[in-house]
Amino acid sequence: MLLQDWDWVGDQISRRAMLNPKREAIVDLDTGARYTYGDLNERANRLANYLAEQFDIQKGDRVAFISRNRVEMFDALFACGKLGAIFVPYNVRLAPGELAKLIENEEPKVLFFEDLFGPTVQELKNSLSLLKHYVVLAAEKDQNVITYAEIMNYSNNSPRNCQGLSLEDICLLIHTGGTTGLPKGAMISHRAVLYNQLNNILDWGLNWDKTYHVLLPLFHTGGWNILTLAILAVGGRLLINKAFDPKLTLRTISDYKPNYVFGAATLFRMMADLAEFDTTDWSSVEWVMSGAAPTPVQLMEKYWQKSIKMCLGYGLTEGGPTNLCTPVNFMSLAELKEKHASVGKPFTFTVAKIVDEEGKEVEAGEAGELIFGGPQIFSGYWRNEAETGKTLRNGWVFTGDMARQDNDGFYYIVGRKKNMYISGGENVFPPEIEAVLYQIPEIHECCVIGVPDPKWGEVGKAIISFKPGKLLSKEQVSTFLKTRLAPYKVPKYVAFVEEVPKNSVGKIIAQEAVRLYGKPQDD
């Protein structure tokens, strides 16, 4: 029997439930409900049987969700694994028209939705004819649609398992950012999920007594593949709530003693700005890691001052996302500070290279495009061979990010290949300028983009938001930069805005800043 034919593929939850059925697996912070591994397996079996017997869900069929973080999403992922179906969580921030286009392309047989998004789903019903089955995540019976509570009362909760499921079969469709058009559905195989889990377990030393609070949304790759599924694989405990709340997060750290905190810089800034930040008990937290976007050292210092090991990581949906992380378990706080700008080193099963335009590896210290290989990478974009061919080439994921590696093997992101601009023949990488801008105490968030210029080809434009009650002039900002940067790196234009454009996980989106503020003028 081949490894890929073993019957545990897609059904890890039943194995974990067999080992420790009474172990607490998930705590819902919104409702207070607690679920053991036995509960999760029984719920997944009940849902899987319902999907198969009532909706004819078979291997390869898609099961879609529009919901914030809830236990039902775990039920669905595990149920899909038992059936060999594909779980498709949609970004709850997408407009009905955007969702309709994705649904038309991916053709799910059933759509589960949180009652909060009922109006959106009603618009979908009016425009979609192929999607026949809808289930609302509500406790009370609804005359117009099946409720999830009905499914949880389904009579058949017998064990379910998809025979012949391969590690290469797809289990998840996770949508990429979609900053330049409709999001693409990245196909995540059972093999990719497994090796992402192993990367987490091996490199972070996860075991059954660890607790993790899930801050990222479960329609995002980081919501599932950074710690979440790995914690469940080793029998640990998850804390979930529907949406990020900085006060709740700080209270949870004190009360529930999670071991890890992972999120984007915006989330950590929101927590650090609260008075409760100073009184939170961080004693259980082994490390805090920021990913998805550059993190100013000034923000990291707020955590270091409390002796919290805060560091950076890097990954992308297509690459894993377990690609690079600071080896925080093996570094002192002083060593972390020394390498604070680094996104770390490759995970155990991740292969990383930095290459030039011809695909040749560059020397240490030189900038080039960062690419990844390994068993944790994705399998391509759903029904989109053209885009797949641009990103996935000869088994390597081309990230589009520019990076360099130091002599100690640590990687540094220096800019976005497409976002990098050339001014007077010089390559300019916005993160370098943004790092200096964050040294200005009044600045809350910033983003630097390139805009057209008749003399230099391109020049910089800084998009800046200020902290409450703070304000500076363009001249003050420029004067500060001129003493710290080469003249060609100082942005010619400045836009002062209430909020710098970000996506659903708090990552600043340069492409959206270009769309909104990309004219060569001060705003």
C-alpha cells in the first residue's frame, strides 16, 4: 500500500479523536461553548453523512462558506476531508457581484452562510441559478432555508471515510488577495496541509499541551495553515471568536494563557495602543510573530520592553504559507533584536532561493526574486492555467517579492518586484523608506509607491496616516527623510490620509494605494 492510499488521508480528526476523545480541542470565546476532539469528530461525521445523503456531495465537489470564525467551519473542513470534497471559504468582505463570479467559476453544490450575511446571500440567490442548496448558521429553525441546527440533529452520525483519497487531491480552495482583479482560488492539497503542519510542529516544537488563539480569519491561508491545523494535529487547544477584538485578545492572553500570538502588524498596533496592554499577563506567551506585512521596529520595541519575544515571519498562500520564520525558540531576545528586520530562515520542508531575472541564484547580500519549492506548496489556481503558469514554474513558486540573504542565512524582504520603482536609473525599494518614516513618532501607518515623472521616470509618493491628534507638514516629513536617505529615495509627493489601504487581515496593500493615490501630485 502506498502512503498516498492510506485511509487517514483527509481524516486526521478521527485519528486524534481515537487517541484523546475527551481532550478539549476548541473554546468558543463568543459563546463559551467548549468542544472536545470526540465532539469535533462526531460533528464532522454527522455533517459528512448529511452532505452525502441529502446533497449528494461526492469526492471533488465543492462546499462553500461565507462566515466569520466559527466552529462550523471546522466541522465543514473535517467533513469535506471525510468525503474527499473541497472546502471553499469565501472572504466575507467581498461584494455580492465578486462572490457571484467566484461561485460561477468554482461551482459549489452548497453554500453555508452566517446569518449576518443573509442580505448578501439573498442577492446571490437572485443572480445564481446553478447553486441549489443553502444552509444558514443559525440555532433557530428558518422556514425558508435549512439551518445548521437541523443538520446537527441528523440521525446518521456513523463514521465516514473517503477510500482511495490521495495526498495530491485538493482539500482547500483559498483565495489570494485579489488586489488587481478577482481573487484567484489557490488549490491546497492534502499533501500541502500535511507538510505545513509538520513545518509548524517541527520548527516550533508544538505538542498536546499548547494553546493558540486564532486571530486571522478562516478564509485566509494563515487562519488555517499557521498553527491552527498543526495544533489540532498534535492534540492541543484552540481559542476562537468571530472577529478580531484587541481588548478581547488581551483579556484572553491573561485568562486563557495561550502560548503563541500570530497576526499582522495592524493587529499588534491596535493591542499596543490600548491601556490594557500594560496590565496584560504575557507570562504564558512563548513568542509573538508578525507576518503578512512589514512591521516597524518601533512597534516591536513596545513588546520587547515587556520581555516578549516578538519577531517576523513570511509566507504566502501559494508557498505554504509556512515558508520563512525567525528561529525564535533558539534565539535570545538580544539576538532577536539584532536580526529584527529579518523574516527568518526556511522551515524544515521549505526550499528557498533568491534568483535574478534569468533564474540564477544570486550571491549573499544581493537582491533578487524570492522563490520557494517543497512539499508544502500549492497545486495551482482553480481553472486558471495562465496565472498558474506565471506563478508555478518547474515546481517553484515565484513570489514576486525581492529579498536578500545575509551571511548567517537570514532572509530579508527588500520590496515587491512589481512595486519596486526605478528613479533616475536607481532601484528604489519602498520598505526601506517606510522603515525610516516609521521613525517619525507622529506617523501611525504609511506606504510608499512609485508614480510617473517626466525627468526621473518615476519618483516616490508617501501615503501617510497620523496618530490621533498628531499632524505634520510635507516639509517636516521631507526634512526628516533628507537627513537619513539618499536624495533619490526621498518621496517627491505626499498624501495625508485618514487610513492607509489594507486588506481583511490588516496587510497594507500597495496596489490599492496606487489605484487611489497613484497620481504625481500631493493629496
